[in-house]
Amino acid sequence: MQDAWRAYLELAMGLTEAPRKKAQDVVRRVVGSGGTTAAQLQALGEELVSTGMANRDALTKLVRFEVDRALGRVGLATAEEVAELTRRV
């Protein structure tokens, strides 16, 4: 189980490391060119924010899936199942 978590953490770090390196490379090129407009910098910033949000969403979904799967193995009821039983009682 610990190996699985280690693999997920490595994946998560990979999701953030690649965009960070890409951002650093792009910034170096942009700064080096000197002819950058405000609109270009704005577009670059928006792309970086969008990529970061997409990575965060992907990681959140991955963790949620694995937690749900682990809880299913244990046999715990979901919130929906508890709500349904409460409604019926």
C-alpha cells in the first residue's frame, strides 16, 4: 500500500514539475527576446494558470478515486447510502 502512495505522490509531483519547467523555459525565452508585449505576457500567465488548475483537478480526481476505492474495500457506506437509509428510517 505504501508503494502505491509513493507512486501517486511521484505522479503528483510530476504533474507540477513539468509545467514549472515549461514556465521557466518560456519566461527565459520571453525575457531574452526583449520585444514582449503586455498581451503576450497576459496570455502566457493565463496559460500557466489554466495548466495549473487542470493539473490540480486531475490530481484531485485521482486521489478521490483511490480513496473511494479503498473505502469500498473496507465496506464503509457512502454518504448517499447513509442519506438514503436516514430518509427511509
